Amino acid sequence: MLGLPYYTDDLVTIYNADCRSGLPELPGGIISLVMADPPWQRGDQFWSYRILADMCPRLMEYNASLLTIVGHSTLPYAFDCFRGKLRFQWILCMNQFDGRHSMLPFGLEVMWKPILWFTKYPGPYPAKMR
């Protein structure tokens, strides 16, 4: 359930909701920016990328951006989810030099995390994107 906006003003409305129940309630073509930090858990950690890839193309306006943090090991799967649905632009880097990152308790020293940047491309996708 989407519920009430977390924040709203004349330019932006922000919801803090579970994407599985919140995204289907939104009308299409209204989102200009999606920022996601999907949860990481053991087992099926990929459900959030599937939902973002399936729902966001309908919700995003043309030239809108989707930025999502991705674990290093999940990069290939995330790319597969979005292939042919949104246009890949770039990999950005989120530095984690302060030592307070989530993998430290597991004995992993991860100093940066990838952020994938996709856009909704206005028009047919180039053949290499299909």
C-alpha cells in the first residue's frame, strides 16, 4: 500500500513504501527520478531488481533516470533484469571509506559500491540493447 507521501511540496512528492505494493498503485509516466537501495539478504536477493525493471518503464516519463545501488556480485543479474527495458548509461561509484559499510560484519572490506544509472530512452532501443 502506498499510503501518504513521506514528503511533498510544489516540485516533488516522495513516498517511503515497499516497492512491491506501492509501485503498482502509481499512475504511468509521472516519475522523473527513481533512486533505489534494494535490501540485501541471503536467498533471493534479486526480487527488487526484477520489480524495478518490470514496473519503472511504465512509471517513468521519457528521459527519466533510475539510479540503483547494486552489490558487486549482483551486477550481471541486475544488467540482465534491465536489458531491453531501460537504457544503461553509466556505473557510478559510492565510496565507503569510513568503515561503516554493511559487509564489514561478514569480514568483507568493501570500499565502494556500484550505482547503476539507467534512463527511459525516447524511441526504439538500439539493436545492441535488445
